[in-house]
Amino acid sequence: MAVRELSAPTERSRSQPAARPWVWRIAGWLVPWIVPALIVAGWWGIVAAGWIASYQLPPPQTVVATAREMSARGELATHLVATLERLAWGYLLGAVPGILLGALTGLVPWLRRTLDPTVQGLRAIPSLAWVPLFLLWFGIGEQARILLIALGVFLPVYFNVLAAVGGIDWRLIEFARVYRLGRWRTFRFVVIPGALPGVLTGLRAGLSLGWMFVVAAELIAASSGLGFLLVEGQSTMRPDRVLVALILFGVLGKLSDSLLARLERTVLAWRETIASVQDGEGAA
């Protein structure tokens, strides 16, 4: 009787999940929408049952109608552009110094001992406590708002980059010295790959805080932006306009974080983590 030899599964076959029917793929796309759909349904049901007055919590259809009306007048686009422009400048001015200073502080021991305690102290100051000082220094113009957002972005980026660089296995650095890779090649082939996950995590954390600081910044005598829309809706007793701004903040925050998450998965495709395996199985 012939005996057939079974070969062990290859690394490629182990790493790739089995193909799933199209029904499972559609289910995977629909699952993230279950909770938002339940929230909207509950929101509508509460108002329809009269548990909350419609002038306090307008039903979803009223909020949608308000958003359409604002969009038709061009008002919504004006607020969106103002908020996104402030966030973009603040994110750039906060993230770049955060990466550079975090990397330098992590790589240079004397700089870490000198600078890091001061930055740690700055982290303990509540974010809104900076608003009066920024108003005194820069007035109520765009400069104060953008710098406030930049401060909010800088701190999480700095601390994540510092932790990422400081967490690189020192044996890898010694290994690079033994083989005389030189400083630039050591930085390129050891430091950057080792710190990159922490850097990207810091960028995502900085973006999240950036959205929070946008709201605080647009409360500083702004005449446009989603934060201004919140204040204006509260002062004119228009909760529908407040809800439009809140929903847009949530949607834009989620979209921007998803873009950074996709960038993170692309850049770190060489890593195999629990999350990456689960994402791969969900997409299959």
C-alpha cells in the first residue's frame, strides 16, 4: 500500500486566512454600523415617545433637515473649512517638533535628563489653563487658536516618540556597532524601524487631542468653525445646530483617525500583531 507523504503547511498558507463567503464579508462591513443605528433608533424613539421635549432634543429628521439647509446656504462648508484649516496648521506645528524633540531626547541621555522633567511638568497643566495666557500673548486672532491646537498635539506626540526611542532594544544598537554600521545606517536600519510603531501611535494620539483642542480654540471669540457653531447654537437656543456640529466632529474625527490607521497598517505591514491578523481575517 502506497503511503502519501503530507507536507507541512507553508508560512504563506498559515498566515493567510481561509476565504470567506461574500455573506460574511458584507456582515463584516455592516457590524461597525450596528451601534450607530441603535443610537439613532433610540434617539428617535425617546423623542417620539415624548420622554424628552423636541425643543430640547430634536428628532434625527430635524437635525438632517437643518444640516441640508445650512449646506444649501454654504454656511456648513464655511465652518468645516475654518475648522479643518486650523486643525491642519495646529497639527503640523505640533507634530513635527514633537517627533524631532522626542527623538532627540530619547537618543541623547543628557538632553533627556535636562529637558524631559520640564516637559513632564507641562503635561500636568490642564489644557484650558493655557487659554488666558495665550489670549494675553497673542490676542483673539487665529494665531492664538492655532498655537493652542499645536500645544495639544505636541505633548502626546513627544511622549510617544520619547517612549518609542527609549524602548528600542539596546542590544540591537550594540549589534550595529559591532558590525560598524555607522550612525546614519544605525539610525536608518535600527532606530527608525524600532521607533516607528510608537511614532505612529503618537501621531494618532496627537490627532485625537487636536480635535479636542480645536473645540477649545474655537471658543476664543471665533466667528467661524464647528466650535463656534456649538456656541452659537447654545446662545440662540438651537439644539439642532449644536447636534449638527457634534455629529460632524464625530464623523471627521473618525475619518481622520481611520486614515492614519490605514497609513499605520501600510507602513507597518511587516509586523504581525493580533490586531493585524484579526483585520486580515475580517477582510477575507
